[in-house]
Amino acid sequence: MDSFEPVIGLEVHAQLLTESKLFCACSTRFGDPPNTHVCPVCLGLPGALPVLNARAVDAAVRAALALNGTVRARSVFARKNYFYPDLPKGYQISQYEAPLAAGGWLEVEAGGRRVGIVRVHLEEDAGKSLHHGFPDSDRRTYLDFNRSGVPLVEIVTEPALASAAEAAGFFSRLRAVLVEIGVTDGNMEEGSLRCDANVSVRRAGTRALGVKTEVKNLNSFRYLQRALEFEIARQVARLAAGQPVVAETRQWDQAGGRTVPMRTKEAVHDYRYFPEPDLPALAIDAAAVAAARASLPELPDARRTRLACDYGLGAYDADGLSRAGRATAAYFEETVRAGAPPKAAANWVLGEVRRALHELGTDDLETVAGPVPPAGLAALIALVEAGRVSGPVAKEVFARMRATGHAAADIVEAEGLARVDDEAALAAVVRDVMAAHPKVVAECRRGRTKAFGFLVGQAMKATAGRADPVRLTRRLREALEDERA
Ligand code: ADP
Ligand code: MG
Ligand code: ZN
């Protein structure tokens, strides 16, 4: 049987982090009551004139540059005409023939193949149709125009992604870049970042692209991957059965785990694009581009390379820290500067610190870094390195530090958490445990390893985890042998 290979291209929409909309002063805040952020411009009332938001332009320029694109000196806004109830003007202002930026690339994985970016352009979002949640939702659709006119940047890739998993990984890396440079909050549940996935399949080894379908509005990496997996299998099955793939727009049906047709391509689109007569061409001079370039922070890929080189971290740690965001990476670096060995600091930051954030359900590093500043974590790590507290106890101390903001040494002192390591104390623990469990001791003598494990457990418990398990085990074994002798 012939084998097929998929070809995938993404169109990603990211909401730009601005306070006001693209062409009016209305707020972009999410979650407010419907139709509270509206005005004649974003409602498309006759005679209202758009005024371009400079902050949005700046953010889109930064996005294009971070993706290695070239910003046009003159880009042009265009009207994309179509009818939809959530589009009161009857057209969306976008960029078509002369988009903000062209070219660029992003690697599919660290140091991996580059996927080309075709274009990066500015456009406004539409409103939102509410089909559910009202008593008469079976008969009526409600409209919320708070989103109408919110600034978006659209990023279009070449048809160059080779599998569903690769597409999902790429989308996730793209999100990391956009969030890092602060152009979007990347909040996918709130719709700040979503993507349309275009996919076709072709016989393996051939060059020409097959007929594609487009799955609209995927707002999670997992949905993107599953929708593509489904769509690839569906297209392959059709071609294998001698049926053509129909060019169409489809929708991901999460409950059914499948894609379903929305509209065929033919029925759509003549958008009758034409230059927006109410807006002049957007001029961006070289100095503005240079300033935007200079303002870009270190991007995740560059950071990964630097962390690996500067601190001798392995791939796992360098990658984890680079993806965890700028604040977390900086926290790691300051912890090292405060004296912690890099490997230990990386373990703590990627382990306990991240776990704490996860538990609190927040991305805000300050919730940990407030009570436990880098120097505080470094001091705790120093106690572990010096053998003053055991690993499990250190985690407990960390939890107390988070809760109280006290220093590690003070907590250890106040709560008697220092390691039990004086030999007399260990000997006493071993003696007490053996005295309390004479039957188990007898089983041990008959060589039952399970019984020995039980005694070790009891002894660790008696020290509240504060003993070095290796030394405690050795002492216990010696004591049993002594008795046998
Ligand atoms: P359309 O006009 O249908 O929107 P475009 O040429 O503008 O198509 O491309 C939109 C997206 O679809 C891009 O990301 C592009 O890489 C991708 N794409 C185009 N043709 C194909 C194809 N045959 N198979 C897979 N992806 C494709
Ligand atoms: Mg398209
Ligand atoms: Zn408005």
C-alpha cells in the first residue's frame, strides 16, 4: 500500500497586550459584562473613523522581529469583506497585500529544522456570538462586542510542519516566544491565542502539495494535535479509497473527537479585499525597527544555550529553565550568584519552586520569590550541601519558608530539624527500635529482608526523617550482627 505524509501550515492569532483596542480607545479587558467596552468605531456606526493604536503596532513589530522577520517600511490596511452577525461593520480591517512583516522562521525544536514564517500582520478581532447560556438560547443568538476591534497579530507559517505532534510542539514554542517578549498574555482559555491548522497529505516522496483542509480556531496544543491526527487519518483514508479530499473549512468537535465540515472553500471567499480608505499607509522607519529590536529580551532559545554554557547545565535543566520564563530563569541565576551550586539550584527551581507554583495555581513567581528570595533558597541549599538537613526535611523547611518568610537556618533551629547525626543519638534510635520490635528482630536474624526494611522504616520515623538513611541502615545492620555474634 502507498504511504502518505502530512503537510501542515499554521495561521496563529495572538491578542496583543494593549489596554485599548486597535482603532478606538475602548478597553480590551477580558471578562466584563457584554457590550460594556463599545463605541461608534468598534460598533461600526456610520461616519466613525478609526485611529491606529501605536502600542499595538509596536507589539506586532516586536513579534515579527522575534521571529526573524523583516518589517516593511510601508504596510497597508485593507478591508476584508464578509457578512457575519458579530462583524457589525461588514468588514474586518486587516492587512493583505502589504502586511506589516514578511519572512522569518522559528525552529521546530531546539537547534532543529527551521519552519519559515510567511507573514506577520495586524488585524482587528470580531465580536463574539453567544449561542448558549440564555433562557431563549434555543431561539436566539446574543452578541457581545467587547472583543470587536481588539488588536491581533496574525502569524502565518509555510506549509512545512511534518506531523501533528510537530505542529503542536511548534505552536507551543511560538507561544513561549510571544509571551516572553510581552506581546501577548498567551491565555488560550480566554482566546488570547488560537490557531487555524491547514493540512494536506501527499504520497510519501512526492513534492506537490495535496488539497488542504483548514481546521479553525484551535485553542489548546492538545486539541491542535488531536484535530490534526484525526484530519490526517481522514484524508489518508479518502485518498486510499480513491476519493478526493475536498477543500473546506472544518471545525474541531471536542466531544466527538473529530473534525466536522463548516463550509466548503468555494462557497466562501471572495473577501473583495481593498485598501482601507479611512487609514493612511502605516509607515515604520528604520529607527523604530532598530529600537524595537534593541528592546527585545533574551529569547528562550538563546537563554537555553547560555544557561547550558555558563552554568554547565545538562539539556534537561537548560531547556526546562529556558521554557519556564524569564523570571524563573533569573531566579535560578540569582540563586547561583548567592552561592548555590548550579545543578542543585536547577533541581530546586525546576522541582520544589515549580511544584509550589503549580499547587498555588499561579504563574506568578513572586508568590514564591517573595517569601523565599534567591539568597534564602541558596542558604537552604547550603544547609543540605553541608549535610545539616536531609533532603526530605529540606523540602519541609522550604514549605515553612514559603509560609513564613523566615530563613532556613532559623526554621531548622527553632523546630529542631537539624539532621540527627551524632553517633550516640543514632545508636540510641537503633537500640530503641530493636527493643520495641523483638519479633521483627528475630525474623531479621533468619534473613528476612522485608523485616529489615521494616526496622529501617521505623528508625527513620523515630528521627522524623532527620537521619542520613545510609548511616542509619549501616548502624542497624551492625547492631543486628552484634546481637547475632
Ligand atoms: P488560504 O488562501 O486558503 O488561506 P494560504 O495560501 O493563505 O491559503 O495559506 C494559509 C495557510 O495554509 C498557510 O499556513 C500555508 O502554509 C498553509 N497551506 C497552504 N497550502 C497548503 C497545503 N496544500 N497543505 C497544507 N498547508 C497548506
Ligand atoms: Mg486561511
Ligand atoms: Zn470602541
